[in-house]
Amino acid sequence: MTVPIIHVDTFVEEGFRGNAAAVCILPGPADPSWMQSLAHEMNVSETAFFYHKTTGFNLRWFSPLIEVDLCGHGTLAVAHVLRQQGYFTDRPTAQFLTRSGLLTAQLQDELIELDFPSLPQRETAPPLELREALGAPLKYVGTDGDDYLVELHSEDAVRSLRPEFNLLSTIPARAIIVTSVASSTEYDVVSRVFAPRLGIDEDPVTGSAHCCLGPFWMAKLRKKELIAYQASARGGVLRLRLNGERLSLSGKAVTVGSSTVESFSTTR
């Protein structure tokens, strides 16, 4: 059976920037090993697989190496595909059933707004390997249980960082989020995200990391809304809004191509 794959760039207004996602539209449940193999073949930070259910859409995300529990740009890419297919014409919200519970997407003019969990972090002592791998003075280190959040002293320090990825990959964390307050008035905060244990040395734009970044900076800057820029080589913009124990992530997306895969494997 042939299934379509839509190639989407996320958190940007133009193609070939932001974070690329492959969106695979499934007819039903698929074999996880087949999905992992396809994600490895796509070789983008995440491939999103979804299919329609009575109560919404089943959604899973795979990096080239493993299945992940939460993915912002993959969810944005799926919502963008649904928007292009006219899904939101007669319904305000898309519901996604995921490993992180129920997530939703709705349109806000040109933006797509995602409802995600807020993931507060707590201060922690950084492992020695983290200091050595980053090679920069650390202003603050926290963790939400999965990721390390590292505040540096300036945006220039964030942008000029050249981590030792082999050493970084030995740290037991999903990702290392490096951040600072922005030096310009265009954005509130900047960040970069490194996830070599997922097969991604540097992720271009990471929605899930902002579930931790959002509450951290909102408390520190005393704001309930932020504009965040992820300062990777491709770059991307996220708009964040705190909503109780949830966080709204908003952004734009662009379709850059489509393809098909010829061999579909049902779940076993």
C-alpha cells in the first residue's frame, strides 16, 4: 500500500528554514519498527505518523534513532497539513492522542496554536561532563527530569557555542537546552537545543524544549507571553503563552514537497 508523506518546514514563514518534519498520513495503526525504519530513512529530526480516529487523531513521532514522547514541530507540521486539507473549515480544533496525553491545535489567524504541557524545571548541580562539553561559563542549570536547561550570560555566548557532541552524548538526558535573554528587542529570549542521544546533534527549532523554557523565562522576566527565537543555523520563531498548567506554542509552517512510500506495514 502506498502512503503519502508531506515535507514541512516549521516555525518559519518561508521554506528551507526552521525545523523540517516529514508527515506520514497513515490509513491506520502501523508497525512501530516500520515507522522507525521510515524515520531513519527520512533522516529529519522527527517524522510524524498520524491517522484518524473517532475521537481525533492518533499521533506518534520518531527521530532517526528512537520514538519520542513529545514533539512540538512535528505536531505543528501535522496541524499545517490538516489546515491545507481543509480540516479546520468546519471545526475549530484538532485533537491528537499521543504518548504525552491529549494535545490540541487551533488556528489563530495565520498562526497555528498548539496546547502543550508546561514543564517547570528545578535547579540542579550540573554534571562535570556538561561543563566540559559546553566549554562556557554556566549562569544557571536546571532540569525538568528529561532535559537540562542551561542559562548562559549572553545571547552572544549562546550563538557562539561549539559543544563537544561526543561528550555531550554521554550525559543521560533527552536534550541540552542552552538559553539566554535576547540582546535585541525583536525577541524576548534565544536558545539552542542539542540532542545527540536522539541522533540530532543540534535540533533546528524545538517546540517541546519551550515547554520548559516558557515557564522558566516567564517567571524570571515576569511575563505571561514571550517571543522566542531558536538560534540554530536554520532558525525559527515561537510565540509562547502560559495558560495555567498548560503552555500555548504558536508558529507558522510551510509545505516544501511531498512523496510516497510504497510499503506500508500494519501493526503487529
